Amino acid sequence: FVFNLHGETTEVAEMVRVIDEELPAHQRGLVTFGGAPIPVAPYLSDAAIRATIGDVPSTPLVEGVRETIKRFIELRNEGRLDTSDIDAELSAKA
């Protein structure tokens, strides 16, 4: 089976705003976006998965962003977040 999952539909600018609100002040503004819009369907029906397995839990966007950032910070603080790809990219730009 292949299923669509539908959550909240939001603009990229709103997503960046939500991320910035959850970051410490010194890290705000690091996430940016630009360029031509990518044509993506604004709504994907999740009726098929709900018909097959029943109710599917949903996490509100702000809560999901908050929990994701919290988890990344925990992993970084525990030394379990591999950032070698990011570090290499930043070094190449320097």
C-alpha cells in the first residue's frame, strides 16, 4: 500500500517563522528560503489510510517543530548528532 498523510498546509514563510520562534535568539534568522515556488499539491487526502487503519494521530505544526528542535538539541548535546556533512559544506564555502 501507498498512502498520503495530510497535516497542516502552510506557506514556507510561516514555517520559517515557526522555526525561528522555537530557536534561541542567537540562532534566529539562520533558516531562509527563496527562489521560484515549487509546484506542490496543497492538499493530499488521507482518506485511504484512515479507511484502512482507522484514525491516525495528528501533531499540530508548532508542536511538531518544537519537539523536532528539542530532539536535535538533545542529540547534539549527547554527541549523537552527525553534522559532518554540514561542517564540510561550511568549510567549502569559507
